[in-house]
Amino acid sequence: MIFQLTLKKIRLKNKKKLDELIVKYNDVLYESMKISLAEDLMNLIITNRDDLDQDLKETMQEKREFKEYVIKQFFKNNYKPVTKELSSMTEEKIKLPKHLKSKQRKVTKIYPQESK
């Protein structure tokens, strides 16, 4: 709710400028997000020593691959496709007045029979 109120306060001119800047710095922001997410996960694993083992330590030392995997899984777990929402939506049926309804006719094509 607070986020929605904040967005309403941003003027259209500023929204367009922010959109341009996000596109401009997208690669840097994406890399920054990967680093932050991987570091936060590492800190959580280290803090909760029960989750840490030797294999995981070795995996975490491969920083580039670790960051890529963490961000990929994070998006996978947090991405909500529109198709899931569509399945739960109700469909409203619209009734057209008779004068707007078209006359539907069954159209059949007659194909010549091929001789063998």
C-alpha cells in the first residue's frame, strides 16, 4: 500500500526519466543485484552454520557461477507468470442485443476426391 502511494506521487515526467535511466543502467543494476543477492545468501548460510558443508563452501568459492545460479533460482522462485493468474480469473459473458448479433452460418468446403 505504501509503495502504491509513493508511485502515485511520482510525476509522469519523472517516471519517464526514471524509465530511461533504468534502461540506460540496466546492465549495471542487474550485476549489482546478482552480487547483492549472492552475498546476502552467503551471509545467511554462514550465519546459520547448520546449512554449511564442504561441498557448499567450494560452490560458493566459484563466485561467478554461484551468482548466476542464485539469481536464476531467485527469479524462478519469485516470477509469477500471467498464465497462472488467467486460470483463476472468472470470465464475464457479454450478451449482445439481437440487432448486433451476426447470423452465423456453417461453412463447408467441398474438396474434389483424389483418384488413386
